[in-house]
Amino acid sequence: MGNVLLVVVCLLLGVLARRSRRFPEATPAVLSRVVIDAALPALTLLYVPRLTVDGSAGLTTLFAALATPWLLFALALAVLWPLARARGWSRGTLGALVLTTGLANTAFVGFPLIEALYGARALRTALVFDQAGSFLVVSTAGVALATACAGRERPTPGAFARRLASFPPFLAFVLALLLHGVPFHPFLLVVLEKLAALVIPLALLSVGYQLRLDRSTLARDGGKLAAGLAVRLALAPLLVLLAVRAAGLHDEAANVIVAESAMGPMVTGAVLAVEENLDPPLATLLVGVGIPLSLVTVPLWAWLMRII
């Protein structure tokens, strides 16, 4: 569970860095840029070319990888879009909400929790869910939503294509698919591993630097925070649990699907929201509160699945 401890430490270090006043105000933007332009592409090239789906996971794993993350993103959009319109929230607020709560932290927090709850064998399902599912959603639908909410240009197919073509993680994903099964030189693997290791520390330092938990912040964004976390930590896993049980799926892979769907907000989604200036305080608040809270709620969902 060292990853979970690292999450807490990096968030606290980010908060302390801001309070020390020794870092420039542009620090979060710089950290986010390094994550998106260098660390995330390295992570993609490290894992996607070696990704395999064997027969033991069966159709359940394929369902998890291809369908569930898209379902969760669509759910967040369907629930939060009309709510945002009814409450008069800005497009930036809507983008921050959906990019963080429509996407789950299925890797860095998800992997250690899945291993703790179900054992190392279950990580095969979790890996497919994350790399073939969640990452593809944030690299396509996430970028499209960010482009539309940022309002810098009309959300036309051409504008989306230009944004996607300039999004390094997506380009790395395409390259990784082309290199599937191609062995990498050990020296190259070392470079990719070192760069990929920067994703979570730098992203969470950025989140922690911008995190505000004072009374005025909670008074301003408390309702938005509650709505987003209700979707991410309660409604999303409930929908997936009902779906897999309705399909007659009760095996370990099905339980991993539900548990991954219950993880806290995705850090990459928050980084994308911050980069596009989509209500950065709310995006960081959702991650800063949602991830620690998920360390309690995910085991509760795992317990619930034992009796349902």
C-alpha cells in the first residue's frame, strides 16, 4: 500500500509548497505540462505495447476494458450537465466535474487497492480496464469535452481533431498500438520507467499546491463537490454493480470491474481540466477530497459485493 501513502504525502507536500511561498504561482501549470507532455506518454509506451488479454478473464475483462469506462463518462455527463444548467454553473465548472468524476483513478490508487482486496491475480483485469478503457476515454472523449468547455474554438470535428493531434498522450497511445508486441531495448525501458514514475508525484504535487479546504472554498464549491463525489463514489459503482449482476456475473473479474468503477476521481482528468483552465480550484478539490475518501468507500463496495 505504499502507493496509497505516496498519494497522501504528495498532496501534503503540494500544500506545504504553496504555504512556503518559495514557489512561483505558475508551479501547477508547469507540473501539469510535464505530466501531459512527457510522463503520461512514457507511461503509455511502457504498458500498452505489452498489454494482453488472455482467456481466463474472458468476456468480462473485455467488457470492463471497452464498455464500462465509456458508460461511466456518459453517466457523469448525463447527470451533471442538466444539473449544471439548472444551477447556472459555467462550462468550465461542468468540464471540471465531468473530467474528474466521469473518470476513475483506476491505476495508481486502483491497482494497490485491487491487489489488497482481491490479490495480485486480479491485477490483470485492472490493467486492461485502465489501459484499454479509462486511458482511451480521457484521451478522446476527455479531450473533446475539454476543447468544448474551454471555448477557445468551436467544438467542430476539425477543432477536435486538431486538439487530439496535439495531445501527446493520445499520440503515444497510437504509437503504442503500432508497437504492440515489439520488444523494447532494456535501456529504453529504463528511460520509460523513470519518466512514467513522475506521473503521480508531479500530478499530485500540482493538485496539492492548488488545494483549498478553507471555509470559504467549501462554502463556494461544497455543493459542486458533493454532486461530483456522489456520482463518482456512489452512483457509478452502483450502476455497474447492478449491470454486472443483471448479466449474471458474480466472478472475481466482475467484482474487479465494480471496484475499479468505485475508485476516486482521476488525477489525469484533473490535470487536463487545470491545463484548460476549467475551474481549477474545483478540479483539485474533487481530487484532493475524493481520493482519500475512496480509500474508505471502495472497501465498503467490496464488502457489499460479497452479499449481493
